[in-house]
Amino acid sequence: MPRYTARTADKHELYQLAVQSPAAEVAFVDRAYRERYGSYPARFREDFCGTALVACEFASTRPNNLAWGVDLDRPTLDWGRRHNLARLPPDVARRVRLVHRDVRRVRRPPVQVIGAFNFSYYLFKTFAELVGYFRQARRCLEEPGLMVVDAYGGYEAQQVMQERTRRPGFTYVWDQAEYNPINDHTVCHIHFRFPDGTQLRRAFTYDWRLWTLGGIRDAFAAAGFSSTLVYWEGLTRAGLGNGRYTRRESAENTAGWNAYIVAVP
């Protein structure tokens, strides 16, 4: 088991271990595209890519896959280059491009799928901002194309609370520090705690709007997308997400839920 401490731990490494599931994200992108168009996509863009873990996974999946990762934070992109891109075989690494830019300013190249995961687009707090982002993304999609985003919610998502999850060598803490029911603005932090008693407090902070699925789907429609499909995650008997997503038209508002939204241009 790794021996992490607050002095030695790398917050980006811990984030990837605690939060991200790149193989599952790419598998869902492939599934959604194939269900719609009968083939697998070969050109993918990861918006708000951070360390570009999903983009690297997509490029690794098939020998003809090309991936782009777009993020506004250069130090995080540079970390991804050193730790994720550099570990790929050279022929795979050549098929990944990292772009330091606002996702709303990206115009080329056209891709078959744009993904925005880990609720990153929640940083757009107004309907006009969200529509503007989706509209620009739609302009970057080839035909046939899709946009895939994830979403979370449930009545506990509106509560000030902390959720702790044990990982090998550390504990991941999701801290919902603020929630304003008048405008749905929320502030959340990620902390990491270690067996020696040290911790990385506020390793990451998110100042978001907690969007509803209805609001997100309305924004896609206003941006010119023709339809949206919701894939709802099932639950285990313990009430935890089981990683299996099915298309749904209605669902129970449980304590916590996760979903994908697939938007068709």
C-alpha cells in the first residue's frame, strides 16, 4: 500500500485515484455513439480536461483514435503532459493534443464527440453562460456527432455535509461547504487525509451552480441540440452507485444520484 503523507502526496495523483474512472468514461462514450450511429467514434475532445486522463485513455483504446484535451489551467495541463501523456507509447502520445484555452474559444478541429466530465461545466452559473458553452461546443461537432456530460444531484447534494471514502493509502473527503437554495450556488472542497494524521485541506475547491437535469436539457435545447437522452446510474442494495447506466424518462430523487446526458445535434 502506498504511504502517502501531506508532505509527499501529489494532489493530482490523488484526484485521479479518488475521483476519475477513465476507462468507464470512454466505454460510455463508445456505447452512446454506437447506440446512436452504429459505429465507434475516432475523434474525441475532453473539455475541462485537467490532467487529460480521459483523453489519454481514448487515444489508447483504438489505434486510429485521436484525442484533444482543453483546459484553461496551464500548470494542470503540464502535469498531465509529464505524468499521463509521457507514459503513453510514442505512437499513442502522438495522437493526443493538449490545448491551453477557454473551452468557449475553441473552434477547431471538428470532432465526433465532446465530453465534459466530473461536473466541470457546473462552473457556468447562469443559463445564458451554459447555453453559450453548449452552442459553441455544437459548432465543433462533426456529423454525426454527440456531446456527453455527467451530472449529479439528490436531496443530500443540497445539504452542507462531508462524505468520506477510503482509498488505498488515503481517505478522500468530499466537503459540501455551502449551498444557497435561492440560486442553487454551491461551494465544495476536496480534502485528502492520511494514516499519519496529516491532511491536504482544500486540495481542490469548486464554486458551482448545482444544475438540475431539466435545466441542463433545456440549455442543450436552447443551444440548438435536437434531443437529449438521460442515462441514470443504478444503485446497489446499500444505496451506492453501481456503475451501470440505463436510459430513463423518469427516476426517483434519491439521496444521491449520478447520470449522463447525451446531446444529439
